[in-house]
Amino acid sequence: MPYPGRRCHPATDPVNGLLSLGYTLLLSRVQAYAAAIGLAPLIGVYHQRRAGKPALACDLIEPLRAPVVDQLVLAEVRQGAFRPEHFHNTENGVRLNPDAFRRFLQVFEARYGGQPQRATFEQQARQIVDRFAVRQRERSLP
């Protein structure tokens, strides 16, 4: 599939659609975990605050974007698992058809939650968030 470069708002082609979906899934998991351990996911360090944008969660996913999402999308597209006919255009950009969407969720979850030879990406994400939380707590101690 052609890839014209990153176009995210809205995604204009299938590869950008998959990347955006993957980043959204990753972001939601990291944001939920950060909130669960008491961090304020809306207040970031590198990403600026914007209405409805979890800046801290955006900061925390940066080291995971390439290994979790980019590599997954690249592998799936190369294998032909997602083809142009799996997508349709909407006024909000390119979207996956329902069956292809379910398939992407499955492969994302398998990648995020499984890597038996080392820490899963989910565990790595939690470690990143935990390390950040510890540093923040240490800075606030007298």
C-alpha cells in the first residue's frame, strides 16, 4: 500500500489509518494505567495541554510507539493482512471495515500483551509509567 508520509488528522490513507488507530489504542491503555496509579494524565512534560488531550500519557507512550505500533503496522501491511479493500473513506478520514477493525484489535492486543521471551509491551508501558511516578514523588519530597 502506498504511504505518503504521516498524515494524522484525519488519516488520509490506509497506512495512516492503521497508525492512528494503533496510537489511539496504546494511548488509552497508558492513560488508564497512569490514572489508576494516581498520576494526572492530562498534565504533560513534553506535550502541551490541550482540551481533551492527555499530555502526560502522550509523553509516556513515545518510547513505545515504534516497537508496538509502527512495527506492527509495517509487518501486517507487508504480509497483506490489511489491504485497501479493508478500508472506506468517511468525512472523518479513512476507516477500517468492521471485520478488519476486529482483526486489528486482535493483532494489537496480541502484540501489546504478549512477548514471552521478554517483558510484554504492556509490562514495559507500566514500567515507564511507574518510573515516572516514582521520580515525581521523589521530587515532591522535602
